[in-house]
Amino acid sequence: MSAIIVSSVFIMLFHLGVLGGDVYYLYDTFVNLPLGVKMLNALTVWNLILHTLYFLMATVIDFINLLTCTPGPYYRIVLSKVGLFWGRSSKAVHTLPGRSMWEQHRDRCFAIAFAVSNLVGILFWSLLFPGMKGKILVWDIWTHAATWASIWVELLLVLHVYRWKRLDIPLILVFCGSYLTTNIVYWHTTGKWWYPFQERLGLWAIAVYPGMILIAIIFYFIGRIISYYYWSWLGFACCRKCVDPDSSYDPVIAASSSDVSDTERLLP
């Protein structure tokens, strides 16, 4: 139990550290940068806000779990797998504890944040960075590299249950559509696009946004698939009944039983 607590504290400190960086650079964005509130036209800032909300939620849930002595057992499994802790259980299949409502919301927020962080990282380093001629700010490093790296670390350190595609994907569409709306309003009021490379595209500038939405959805499925197979490799049986906190279903019995069908498993 002590190893589980220590590993849970480690995860909470990771969440808290990333949250501190996000809050600092979010404050820096709106207070110290010359454009101030106009930076809301940048997808980077939208991603930074989403990233901050996710790590705030994750930190609060970690703290509550520690206070109630209910840290997720998967923390110890992961850290022992990479050699930070000894004594990995010999049980072949590990099962999920009951997922609280807030943990389910956290998982859904992570699915969206993972997709958007990868979208922002790829767009910046492939389209914007080459035109900066090496003049990169610390702000750019945090908002385009640190946030991107931390979301991948989160994927590998904490188990996130991807539940329903029919709800996750519409949420991604709403997020991207809201950003698209702010950009169109900016173009309508100023007569120019926020990103300089769009000016060179002429009438095709609007086509950038469907492409961005498509990339975000692709990375949603990449995160979903990697999470499933990675945690399966660690020995977790993720079935829908296991993640329902209101179910009387016993995941320990189900995991050791041959009655768990493939349709019950949380497939990517």
C-alpha cells in the first residue's frame, strides 16, 4: 500500500508541476504579451486553456483520492513496469476500480486535450516555426513543446478510459467549431487572417479549418488505440461494466472468468 501511495503522490506532483507551468504562461499570455486578449484568436491559447483545465481537474482528483485513501492501483503497476517500484503483482490481469463521475469527466477531457495538443504541436513545428528563422521564445517552447510532451507522458502514466466515440467526437467538433467562429469574426472585422500563412492561400484559407478538424479526430483515434494496447500490455482488462461505478458487477471475478466476451471489452 505504501508503494501505491508514493507512486500516487509522484503522479500528483507531475500534474501539479504541469498545472503550475500552464497557469504561469496563461497569465503571461493575457497580461505580459502585447496582444493580450486578442491572443484568443490563436489555437495555441485555446489549447493552453484546455490543457490547464485538464491538469487542474487531474490534480484535484489526485488530491481527493489521496485524502480518501483510494488511489488508483494502476499507478503502481506502471511505475513498477518501468523499474521505479518493485513487487509487481503476479496476477496476469488487473482490473479497474469503480470510476467516479469526475474521473469519467477527466478521461473525456483528456481525450479532447490529447487530440488538440497534438494538432497544435504539429501545426506549429511544421507550418509556423520554419518562418520564425530560429527566433523562438520560451513561451513558444512551453505552449508548443512542453504541453505536447506532457500530454504524451500523461497517456503513458495514467490510465484513461475512452468511453463513447459518439460523444467524444462531437465535443471535439464543438471545440474546433468554436475556435473557427472566433477566427472568422476576426477576419470579418480586420480583413485578414490570424495566421500569416493563410494570407498566402487566398480563398483557400478557409480550407485550413476542415483539415485541422480532421487531424484532431485522427489523433483522437491514435490516442484511443495506443491507450488500449499499451494498458492491455500492462495487464489491464478494461470492460464497460468495470468502469461503471453504479454497477454491482465484480470486475475481479470477471477478469478471471472466461465469461467476459470480446464485446464487453473496451475496444479502441
